[in-house]
Amino acid sequence: MLLSCPDAFAQLQGTVQQLSFQGPITGSTVNFSIYLPQGYSTGSTRLPVIYHLHGIGGSSGGDQLSSVPRSYESARAAGLIGPAIIVFANGYGDSFWADSANSNKPAETNVVRELIPFIDANYRTLASRGGRVMQGFSMGGFGAKKFAAKFPELFSVSVSYDGALLPWSTIQTRHALQAAEIFSNSGTYFDQYSPWFWSQQNAGVLATDTAFRMIVGAIVNDNRAFRNHLLAQGISVEYVETGLPHTLGPILNAQGASSWAFIQQHLCLLAVDSSPANVVTCDSNPAGTSMSVAPTGTGPFSYQWQIQTSPPPDETWLTLTTAPISLPCGATSYATATPANASTVSIFVRNTCPSTPNAWPIRCVVSNACGSVTSNPAILTLLDSCCDSLDFNADSLFPDDADLLDFLSVLAGGNCSPGNTCSDIDFNNDGLFPDDNDLVSFLSVLAGGSCL
């Protein structure tokens, strides 16, 4: 479903759409809004995604659909941040971004298991933690810190705007209705959706891999307490008190530019924009086959080229090195990659097993400080026999007697006829020359037969 409000977004350079889909896990309608930056429709680059969570009483729509993109576009125009997608999730008004215990408000499942996969499948995203940011206002700030702390494998940055970072005791007194409906009046259940609990549970990885920023308006004491809680776990946090009221717009005006710059600074980007192409080549071609990937993001990169030796469901991928890696059929069937750790390599595959298909999936795992992504596989098809052109002396006349005479001359250690440039004597490209099979193959092809 598509809804749009063109008047509200008329001053934006990018576009905003309000959309929905049926969640494959919950079976419920998942509402969201999405901002696509200027140039997205004509571009090809994968972009980071900033997930923005609303406060209590909000939804995936509202004023945030103009205020947040407007703040972002100002920062982008100032060179503080690059192109990014912004997704506005739906938290059912008061879910505290949990899966509610006593009502149908599966906000966490919607976001983690349905919305993020949907966005990655349908938009040009950098689908790794280094390219995902979680931010939010008020209750959304609570959710932003919870998602980042609970799922550090999904997010690299978390920003909260006057987050309602309330402990369980305060939830019970200040939000008794939600304490009962969402958390079933259970501190243990609350912990499963609490940034207080998860920042302690995952402190080790959060201290080294996740960037936290807190901008505070009116909710000073709870934010100070949560900041101190993070610091006690060894987790650093950029913390700013503004003295502003509990309203997103003024806080964005005061600190939005710094937050976008903070996000840009801590993004760790990684994607493979170009995967290796399918190739048909000769079995035993001594030169191997050139294959390439083109990663984008934050370098330096490392590369691990792999060959599939058994298909799904029990698929097996072996990592290629400059040393031969045995394939099915034993040591006489092997593969190499030269150099092993590079974006462009020469893949050599020798398959002596007649029962094994001679089409080999090849892929590359690209890594940087953000993590790893895997290219789409290419198919390397090996021809059992692959002879050179019959125009052995490259005089553009073939088949003719001169090709045979030059071939026999070179085979015997002589020279190519004057003015011509002969091919190497390994006519059947089996890596063995000079040998009888080169002569037999040449004569066979000359007579209209097959390469041997």
C-alpha cells in the first residue's frame, strides 16, 4: 500500500513514501515510511540506512517525516553526511518497541525480523551492521538504545533524542498502563526489551563496536543515569544536554547537524557492487581465468575466493589459495587462486573426474573492519577440450597447407614461416607440450574432427 503527502514534503530534495506490507513472521500489516535521498532513482550505489523510531503516541507518519529529512538534507548540503536512506518504523503508539505480552503489538519482531529484511530486499542498501543506524525520539530513544544493545550484529550507531530511558521502577509508576499491557507487570519480561539489561549483557562487544550518542532535552535525570550506566560497563558515549523542552524539532535544530556528522563518522560501510562474471574456458588452461569483484565502503578490504564443491542442501565452499586445493577425485583435481587475497585473481581449475560436472560456482567473501559480505557466485565452466584456432600462423588463411607446415616446423623445434606469427605449440591447451596429443588434435581439427 502506498500513501503520499506531497504538500508536506514539497520542500524536500528527496522523496518520502508511506508504505506497508504483510509481515512474514507475524502475518500482520507492517506500516513504515521511507525517505529516499535525491539521486536515488538514477543511482546505483548502495546506501546506509538510518532507522528512526517515534515517541509514545506516535506512528510511522507525522511531522517527523518532514523534520528529520529536512535536518538530514541540511547536513548533507553542508557536507556533514553522505547519501542515506531513512526508514520510519511503527511502534503501535506505546509499545516501547517491545513485543507486547498482552496485546497484538509485535514491534520488535516487526523491526528486526520483518522490516529490516524487507528494506534490504527491496532497496539498494548496505545490508550489514556497518551500514545501519538506529535512532529515535523519546520512547523511540529507549528503543534505539535497546535495539543497538540487544542486536549489536545489526547496528553500528545509536542516537537518541531526549530518550525515555526509564528503568523498570519508573515504567511501573509513570507508565502503569504499558507496564501491564506491554510487559505484563514483570521486570523479567521488561528486561528482554530493556536497554539497561542488554547494554550490560553485551557490554564487551558494545564497548568496541558500537557508537552511542545521547542528546538530552527535558528528561535529564534518566538520561544521566543511563549515561552513567553505560560508562560503568566500559561503553563510551557522546552525551549532550541542551536544556530544551521535550520536542523533537527544537532538539534537531540544535543538535541535528552534530548527530548526522557523528553518524557519518561512525558508519563502517561495505558492499559488493560488482560480482564476478560467468566464464567459459578450457580445462587446464595454464593461464587460468581472470575474475574480479568491486567492493565499495571503508577500506582496506581483504578477499577470500571460494569454490563450491558440493551443491545445496549440503553445500560446501572451499577457500582458494595459491597452493592447490584438492577437489573431488583426489589430488589430480585441484584449484588455485593467484594472488589469493586480491580483488582480481586468476582462478585455475583442473578436473580429472569424469563423473563431476565441469561447471564450478566461484564467489568472493569481502571483509573490512565492518564485517564481511559475499558476492553473487559466478559459474566457471570448463571445456573438456579446447584447441587453439586452426589458423596456426595467423595469416588469416585457414585451413591451408601453410598452417600444417608451420605447425610441424614449430613442433620439431623450427621456426614459423617468415612474416607470420605462430601460436604456442600447446594446441589442445592441456598444459603439456610438445606432446603427441597436440599433433593428433591439430590433425583432427584440420580434418573437421574434434579437439582431443
